[in-house]
Amino acid sequence: FLVVNKERNDYKEKCQATIFEAQQRGDFRNLLLEKKMMKMSCKSEQQLAVLSELLTRANFEPSRINEVRSHISDVVKEKNDKVTLLQGNLDNLTKRQKDTFEQVGSLAGKYGLCLEENYIKQLGILIKA
């Protein structure tokens, strides 16, 4: 009985360690993607404002300014598409992470592993976020 109990505790610890490690990796990836998206949107806005100011100060012909603005708009649209794609990737990763934690929780219950109450609360907070 003691051997089986020790094995169960070992499996439980391994399972919890694996879940925690996956959670940390997922959180880190999400954080990196969010920061990357924020930087991209800020940079594009700043560059557009700086370029518009430069064109105005350079006294370009009005028709030429419109051409440049049109090109800038195309570039900004392309960047916004990339941001949208990154947001989709982030949403997908978040959903996959939530599904993984739900699956681990159901498997833990199926095999009689009782995850600690504190850990379940952390898991619930992560899933809701």
C-alpha cells in the first residue's frame, strides 16, 4: 500500500509540475505577443505622424503629399493586418491553453489525482483571464 501511495504522490507531483511549467510557458508567450503587438501599433502611429509632419514642413506639392499618404496608408494597413494576425494567434494560444488545462483537470479527476485547492484557484483565474 505504501508503495502504491508513493507512486500516486510522485505522479501527482509530476503532473502538477508539468501543468505549472506549461502554464508559465503559455503566459510568457502571451506576454511576448502582447508586447510585440503594442510596439508595432505604437511604432506605426509614430512613424505616420512623423512622416506627415516632415512632408508638411518640406512644402511638398499637394498632389505629391497625397501620393505619399496613400503609400503610407497602404503600409499602415499592412502593419495593422499583421497586428490582427498576431491578435488571432494570441487568441488561439489562449484558447488552446484553456482547453489543455480543462483536459488536465478532467484527466486528473479521472485518475483520482486531487489537485490542490490553491492550484485549482490559480488555474481558474488563468482560464477566466
